[in-house]
Amino acid sequence: MLFELLLTRRSIRNFQEKDVPEELIVKAIDIARHAPSARNTQPWRVLIIRSRDLLDKLSRVAPGARPLSRAPLGIGVVVMPEESPLTFMIDGSIFTTYLWLALTSLGLGAVWINTLRWPQYAEILGIPEDEVLLAILAAGFPAESPAPRPRKKLEDLLTWL
């Protein structure tokens, strides 16, 4: 069952015009909070973005953010460098991946919006300077079912020492 989830997860960029129940959002975040982090610091917090105005503003920051204009929901992952100075980016990335998989397991779709190269995202959302907006997941009920994308050959990835 886990293997199937890992192999069938897709980046979803088109969503049904249907609200996501709060219970599903909270359940996905509750699952994701069990993600591992260095020294169990859990240096993250979550922004649940449902405001159509905010989603539209965020969708115009960079070309890759357009799915936010079609999503009923954005989930921002903010990490705190002070809580885990050496690993906050890794810890937050693991948390975001757990969140994405939890959303998928609950029948939702999502795509990772990279926010690191554009400070406008953090400005729009009012993120304090001592925190980092790692990502926003555009999320909702999928309105598409993308085919799997090609992967590198397994033998091209392996180095046996």
C-alpha cells in the first residue's frame, strides 16, 4: 500500500472547483508532523492559505506558481533556522514531503511551489525575517490524472563501493 502511494503520487496542477474540508487539511498536517527532524527539533510551522485574493497574488510571483490560481488551498511551510541551524532546510523538506504524501493518501492532489528564489512570497504572507518560507503546496481535489514521467534507469543511479 505504501509502495503504491509512493509510485502513484503525481504533481497536480489543476484542481476541481471544490472546497477542501478543514478536517482533511488538519488530518494531513497531523500526519506530517510525525516527519523526522534532526534532534527532533521540528523546526516548522504551517500556513493554511484559503484566501482567494492571497492565492491569486501568490500565483503571479513566478511562472511556476500558476497552479495557486486554480487551487482552492495553499499550504505554506515555514522553517525556523534558529531552531535547527544546520538542518532546517532538510527537516522542512522532509516535513513537506510527508505532507504531500499525506494529502495524496487522503484523495487530494498537490504540487510543490518553490518559494526560495522569490522573497515576494514571504512579503505577501508577512513572514518574519528570521523565518524561511520553504514551500507552498497548491492543493485540492485533482481535476487531472497525469501519466508517470520518465525516470532515470536504476543502474544509472547506483554506485557500489
